[in-house]
Amino acid sequence: MEVAAAVDEFEFFLQKQWSDGLPVVTPTEARLQAMLKGTRRDPDELIGNVPPAMEPATVRSVATHALMAGCKPEYLPVVLGGLTLMLRDEFNMNGVQGTMHGVAPLMIVNGPHAQEIGLHGGNGCFGPCFRANATIGRAIRLMMLNLGGGIPGVASATIFATPMRYTACIAENTERRPWETLAVSKGYSGDDNVITCAMVESPRLCFDDVSQEPQRLLNGIADSMVAMGSWNMHARSDMVVAMGPQHASICAEARMSRADVHGRLCELAGRKVRDLKNGGNWRRERALGFPIKVDPDDDDCFIPAIKDPKDLQLIVAGGWGPCTAICHGWSGGSRAVHGRYEV
Amino acid sequence: MCSVHDTIEFEKRGIPATVIITQAFRKAAIFQFGSKGMEGHPYIELPHPISNLKPEEMKELTLRFVDQAVRQITA
Amino acid sequence: MTSDVGFIDPTASGGKARIALAARPMDLAGKTVGLLDNTKEQGTLILETIGNALRERYGVARVVIRSKEHYSKPATAALIDEMAKEAQVAIAAVGG
């Protein structure tokens, strides 16, 4: 491909208002045609319009952004599936794009296709070095910026954003997982290719190399699920808890099922009104707006972090070591979405 | 944000409308009006933040903007 | 979309058909004002204050206040339609 000597293709894209600040793979017609081989779908098929700018995302334009992000063609089905889910009403992409909060759509991918393409859920899964993780999440972000206009200072009022806005896509740990996957727990079969997507902050880490039994361990993890300044305490909000396999095995060896751990975390994670009033986002009107009944005038009233058990996305991910990652959620009326994607 | 969307929906139905926003969302509001075909649509901008204003303060602040709002929805 | 330098530029055009402003009435005397509350903090108080002021100072006959399901979601078409049937002008609060 000949490029006019006067145009530096990298600078051309780096100067775009929608650039994420990193170079892209230059989209040429030849590269686009190669990327489109990653799907059987018609390139002109409309996936949807990306709020708030409402520019259309067709299979072709999704493929273009996937290619710019550095995806291989076999990753394209995940990008298409992820965007489709995120454009569902209940996910509230419009609110997601404009919010002051620093949250990003974290994709958790289950099923055989994720394994085939090398989506990583083991050690280092939230960080660099895994092409599928890095580029699939990045493709989504490039579309949110370019097609949706979710650019800070433009449509986005985000105060800090989050490093997860560069990319946020992981698998679960498939080698060291004592329980069924997130997808199976939601009723899918182990052979289904499923994406779950939740709007969450960057992970905070709960280290515990002391607990040898679940009660103390889950107490500590639950403590990381609450904070005066966390929107989980002041609204209905999703949360992702990625138990490291070492922590998960402590629970499994004590004969706790995945559902048992999920339920216990929902019970434990919370604070009393007297503790929440002293800082952060506490307002009694917010508590009165919960979908569960609480008494904001009773100092001993326990406010749970998880208002609906469906809002806790419990997975097993990460490498071996005494650590669990907890991602707090958003308050803006977004509900986690999940569904099969077509390969 | 969505209040901009709602304002535009009123205008499309022939109902003159305006929206009250806070300063921190000015750029987002301008962008949304523009991207939805109503570039330059007026709005009322309150200083940010307002969430910690006491009721009397909020009322007093609001009253300062009533005339401006009326100008935006009348000829 | 393929530039003359041999690659595709997928930058969104943002070209939207222009929507005209609705015709404004000369004044609000005798009119019904629709106030759309998006339930964000202070929204209700702001709109109630405006509603009272419009009645007292501008001769507005009636104020109709409706609330949305959630501040970060657009109002349903049904809600906007319902308000548009009753009101001649509208104010939405609080964006942001």
C-alpha cells in the first residue's frame, strides 16, 4: 500500500479527537477485508447506534475499529457480541458515556471460543501482555469514543475516567476454578459462548494470606466491597468480585459452593447507617430510593452493598496467590447484561 | 445527558422547551444538542455543585434564573 | 471514507439533519407548563420553585410536574407524549 509521503498515518490518527492516545493499526481496505473474514455476518448489517452521538455501528465499522485496535479476525465475534449487549436499554450506554464517574464496561467472556482465541483469565489478566484482552476491550472503547462521542470534555464529564477505559476484557481462570463459570451460574451451558458486561471501576485488591477458612476470608473480601465513597453503598449498583483461585479453593475445600460464597458475600458486605453518615455520599434520600427497604434514620440499620443478588458478578480469575479483586459499580441506572454471541 | 434528549423530544412535538443543567455538564449538553441536530439550543446553567445546597439556598438560586428560562421558551 | 492517502478514515461525521425550534408563544399567560423531573438531587425543588414563580409572576394557569424513572435514562416517548398533550411549554431538570 502506497502512503503519500506527506502524511504520517500514525500522526493522522493520533491527532483525532477520538484517539485513545495510542497508535492504531492503519485501517486499509485490504486489512478490513481480512478482518471481515472473522464473521459470517453481512458487513452492512446495523448493530445499533452508539449514544450519545448516535453514529451507526455496522458490522463493517465495528470491524474497522477492531482492526485499528489490533484485533485478529477471530476476535471480531466477541467485539460484535459485546457491543450488541452494551447497546441494550438496561445497560444505559447513554448514561455511561456522560457520567462523572470513572467506570468502564468490563466484559467477562466464558465458553470455548474465548479459550480458542486466547482470552486470558489467569495471572495478570487485568494487565498488559494478552492480545485478545487488550484489543477486544480497546475496540469497544474506540467505538464509544468515535461513534458515541464519549470523549472527556465533549460528551463525557468523567472526573478521572479509569485505566479500564483503555481496555476491559477478561476471561475466567479455566485451569484453576473449583466451581462452575459465571455463565453456567446464569443458566447457560458450558458450551455456550457468553459475554457478561458490567459497568465497574478499576479493581481494588483484597490481600489475605492469613485466613485458612472461609468466614474470615469472606469478611475481608466483603470489607473491600464497601466504602463511604463507593456508589455501591448509596444506590443499586453492580459489582464484580474476581476471587483469585487460591482464595476460591479455601472456600471450595470448606465445601462451599459458588452459590454459597455468592450468598455469603451479599450478606456480609455492607455498613450500618451510623458508619456511612460520617463521610462520602450518604444522603438519607438516596437510601429511601433503594429497591429494598432500609431505615436511614436508624443508626443500627444495615445497608447492604448488594441490593439485588443478580448485581454481584462473582468470578474466579487471576493467578495463584492470596488475593481477590473487587470492582465497584456505577449508580446511574445501568444493569449488567449478558448473552450468547455468535461465532 | 438525558434531559437534553427530553428537551429535544419536546421541541420535535412542537413544545418549546429548555433544560436546566449544572456547569460541570455544560460541554456535554452543548455536544448533545449539536449531535442531535439542535446546535445552539439554549439552556439554563446553574453553578456546580448544587447537591449540597440547603433548600432555601436552592430556591434562592433557582429564582435568579426564572426570567432567563421564560425568555428561552417564549418569543 | 477512504482517503486519498490509501487508508480508511472512520471518523464519525456527526452530520445530523437540523431540527427546528418549536414556535415560541408571546407569553405564558393562561398557559400550562410541563415540568419534567429527572429525579436527580434538587430537581424536584428546582421545578417546584420555578412552577410557583411562573404562576405568580408570569400568569401561568397550570403546572404539570412529571418524574422520570431514572435521571440517566431518557424519558419514555409515552411520558413526553402525555406531557405534550397537556402543556404548551416545558422545562426539564436537572441535567448532569
